[in-house]
Amino acid sequence: MQKYVINGKKPLYGTVEISGAKNAAVAILPAALLVDGVCRIENIPQISDVTLILRILQELGADVRLINKNTVQIDSTHINRYHVPEKLSRQMRASYYFIGALLGRFGEAVVSMPGGCDLGTRPIDLHIKSFQSLGASVNVVAGYVRASAPEEGLKGTSIYLDQASVGATMNAMLAASTAHGLTIIENAAKEPHIVDLANFLNAMGADIMGAGTDVIRIRGVRELHGGTYSIIPDQIEAGTYMAAVAAVGGDVIIKNVIPKHLDCISAKLMEMGVHVEEMGDAVRVRRMGELRRINVRTMPYPGFPTDMQPQIAACLCLANGTSMVNEGIWENRYRYVSEFRRMGARIQVDGKVAVIEGVDRLMGATLCACDLRAGAAMVIAGLAAEGTTEISRIHYIERGYEKLVEKFQGLGADIKLVEQPDDETRPHSRAV
Ligand code: EPU
């Protein structure tokens, strides 16, 4: 076991380079299964979720070669299995993309129900309905999703999503890419990673239009061919460094970003009094004075992302006045609150609303990461706090942030990765 040890209150200065987008990579890598040939995928982040996906691809029979630390070559020509083992798929949410990809390639998929961060109930009914609309029979038996296309293959159809689900939109795109005829997804999600998956599939010969709007049209093609593709930069990783500068202070250039994807985050930071300046494929973030209170409501893209809610809450703990946060996507995304309170934060949670009364200072404490973004928010709070903060269960954070310690050290932060004796880990309290 390892933990982070942070000595806070050191303003951040310098330049940080953003890695490839986790939530694009975890869909695009399984999508390589649809290709009867070789895909070279660049700008993949070095994070544990990506390592797991690559292991699943290998278990299924793909030839996976790391060309360099951020480029992988996947040859799916000889894949002959469509059963994703439980021990791998239960460790992450995104294993559900193997259902759409295997169904599209073989007309069969057996995938254990996905795991991932505990953010409340995380149903996959919309994924299942989409596969069924395409003609597949889908059963959930003994913890496994078993999907099977009819003999004549999947057939294009009209899919209306009751909620603009990221995962269901991507899974429907995967399965429909090689279905017969036209599929129209209505009320589709519009996140940048949806567009990235569509661009990847189109680069491999698919025919997908409208990704990034709420109506996506997919004309099925007989087969996909190999090619090279580079994954977009991670909107949430960039947002996390932006929030860190806001909370801790300093002047940082965040490179390798698509500033348009950051507008929803920049707007809120600017409302708090933080300077955000676009510089081509970088943004410069500076905190000059005090942070102002704001209200935040998380919404599907282009609204403020739920995956940035804990990080902005860390900033609001130190803002001038009382802020309101309204979580519009997940039912249980305030598990970090009990940890922030240990640092002196004043937060009340009532259902989906958190009321945060800004305090003059946070004090370092011993914390326990409870999910990926909550863990990232604890790092921000630790960097902004007086004294020493220790964060355990950092495997959650490493699921989604490449080289977090090195990147913050490069900005002048005093953060270290240290070995932790097993008996030091405190169970996370589930008070809120
Ligand atoms: N929903 C359903 N039924 C479904 C699918 C979703 O009711 O079949 C509901 C969910 O319960 C939730 C809402 O629809 O209330 C949105 O869920 P969505 O399907 O969009 O989420 P997801 O695909 O499971 C992805 C990201 C999450 C991110 C959400 C929202 C991946 C692997 N995960 O999850 O990322 O919070 O979209 O943007 O792409 C993270 O990176 O920390 C993370 C949790």
C-alpha cells in the first residue's frame, strides 16, 4: 500500500502537460476489437484503468504492443473469445464497453456486470435497452451480462435514451457501427469523449454523423479497417490542475488542452475571481486575490461536469462566503465531505445539495480517498491546507491521473508518494 504525504500552502508555478482523456481511452481501446486488423492508438494515459483494459484485450486474444509509454498497437485479427473474465471487469466501470464492442464484432458478448467508483446506483438499463433495440437478446444471469445478436446480425434502429447517458451512447455507437442499416440515437450524450469515439470509429471506416449533438446517426458498415488515432486531452485532468491553482494560488500554464472543452470549468473559476487565459492549446491560470463564493450545478456537457464537483468544492471550502453545490448526475458524490470536515471545512449536505461555508484556512489531516475524483479533491485540499495531509487508498486516484505526484512536484508542490504499512489504513466513514 502507498499513500500521498503533502505539506501544503506552497503556491503552484510553472507548466504542466495534460495526458490523454481517460474516459475516451477506456471506450476507444475496447473499440479496437471491432477492427479486423491493426490499430495504433496514441496519447493513451498511463493509468490503471487503461492497464486493465489492455489486459482484458490480451485475455480475449488481441496482440497488444506498447510502442512507447503513450502509444499502443492493438491487432484484433485473431480474437476468438467473447467472454470477459469477472476478475478484470469488476474492477472498473468502463468494462461495459466490451459488451457493445464484442456484440458488434462477433454478435456475442459475455461480460461481468461492471464495477467502478461507488457514486450511488449505477444502472446499465439504457445500455441493455439499446442493444435490445438493435435486435440483441440480453440477459443478466449470475452477475454476467449475456448479449447475443440474431443470426442475421444486428439491425439499425431508432434509439431514444431516457437520459443522456455517456456510457449508453458510446455502447450503442459501438454495437451499431457494424449493424445493418441506419441507427439514430436521440437524446445522446454530447461529452467530448463521445466525439472522440466517433472520430476514432470514422477513422477506422465507420460512418457516424452528429456526435457532439443530441442526435447521432450511424450507418452500419460491413467491417472496420486498421489505422492510427490520437486520443484527445483529458478535460477533467486539466480542470483538476486549474482547480488546484485556484485553491492553492500561483500561476500555471496547463498545456495540451482543448480550451473549448474547458469553458464550463473556466467560467466557474472566473466567477470565483481566478484569471483564466486561453493560449492556443494551453490555458494560463492565475489566482490573484481572494476566492469569491459561487453556486454550481453539475449537468451533462456542456454544463459543469460532475467529475469536477469534488475538486471545485475543495476550492469553495476556502472561498469568501457561502456556496451551494447541486449534484445533478450522481446520487452519492459527497463521500469526500466527511474527510474535508476533518480538515476544518464547514459543509452541510442535504440530498443532492451541499452548502459550503468558506473558512479562512484548512488544516492538514489524515484522509482516505473514497473514489477517483474525491481523491483528487483531497489532494487539492491538502495542497491548500496548513500543515501535513496524508491520503491513503490512492489506488482510486491512480485509476485516472497519470503521474499526479510528479506533475504537482513539477509545479513546486511538496507532495510525496510513500509506502504505507497495512495497519495504517483507516476505513472510510460513510457519514454523509
Ligand atoms: N443512467 C441510468 N441508466 C443507464 C446509464 C446511466 O439510469 O443505463 C443514469 C446514471 O445513473 C446517472 C446518469 O444516467 O444518473 C448518467 O450516467 P452516465 O451513463 O452518463 O455515466 P457513465 O457512463 O456510467 C461516465 C463516466 C463518469 C462520469 C459520467 C457522467 C466513464 C467510464 N465514466 O459514466 O466518470 O461521471 O459519465 O459524465 O466514462 C469519472 O471519470 O470519475 C467518472 C465517474
